[in-house]
Amino acid sequence: MTALVAKGDITTTRGVVLSRSSTQFDEEGRTLAVDLDYATCGTCGVGPFRIYGSVSDWTDEGRSMVKDLDPVNCPCKKNLVLAKRQDYLIERRGRGSSSVAKSSSKPVQSTRSYDEQIRIVDDAGRPVANCPYHIKDNAGNEHQRLTDASGLCPRVHTDNANTLDIAIGLKALERWKE
């Protein structure tokens, strides 16, 4: 499982995450960081510098989320972001044999079917039951409801490796359609 990074989290060089562009928040109300948000570097002493978010299967307005140990693009090349809290943990449970390289911007094409199942957990790693979620795939299919007793969302099936747009909590409720 991997934790997401939020505004105010520190970096490995004593820098600070300056995130502001995400529409999702942690339990303290801090904005979660997304790809190309900024962080400072304690070693370089200048900046801010862009963060490269690598959670491509959880996006916010089309931008990948930033997870623990994602890189900051500063001159020293030693700066990584550190997640302070463990509110949003990513646990992947997928089937299918293909994967998408971190540097790839396009999904891998295949004739197989793929599926993903998301589990929402709290900072202690316990499943969160009855948490609102909204999941949308690249084909426009939407899934919205509450997580089950095990914190699970439904298994989402696609014909190829796709990015899922996932919102939970209040952001999910804003996206719900009646």
C-alpha cells in the first residue's frame, strides 16, 4: 500500500510540498498533491520545483496523484516527497497480464480484458465501510455508491489497460448523479 502526499508534507531534503491545484483533501483538510505541483528543496535552496506524480490510475482533473517517495525535479536529484499521513492508501487488486510503464502516457493495447478493484482504508490500514465513491473509466462508464463492509468498491472491467478517475468522500458526492 502507498500513501498519498498533501500540502505541507516534507521532502527528503527538508523541503516542503506547496500543493494547491488538487480538488481532493486529506482528513486534516490539506490539499492532496497532483502531478506538476510544487515542492521546495532544502539542499538546493532555490525553487520551487515540480513534483512528478506517479499514481496514474488515480487522477484529479486528469492529473496523476503524488505518492510517498515520488521525485521532485530539482538540480540535486536527491529530493523525494514524504507522505506525513496515511489517510489515503492505494491498494491495487487487479487481474490481467499487462502493465503500463511509468514513462508511458498511452495505455497498452490488448485483446484481453482487465479489471481493477479499489479498497478504501484509513490511516491504520483498516477498511472504511460506507465511504462514498465515484469511479469513471475512459469509456465514460461511471460507478457510484458506498463501499462495502470490507471497504471495497466494485470491480471495474475494461477491454484494455485504462486510467480510472476516482473520487471518494465529499468529492465523490459532488459527482454523483441521481
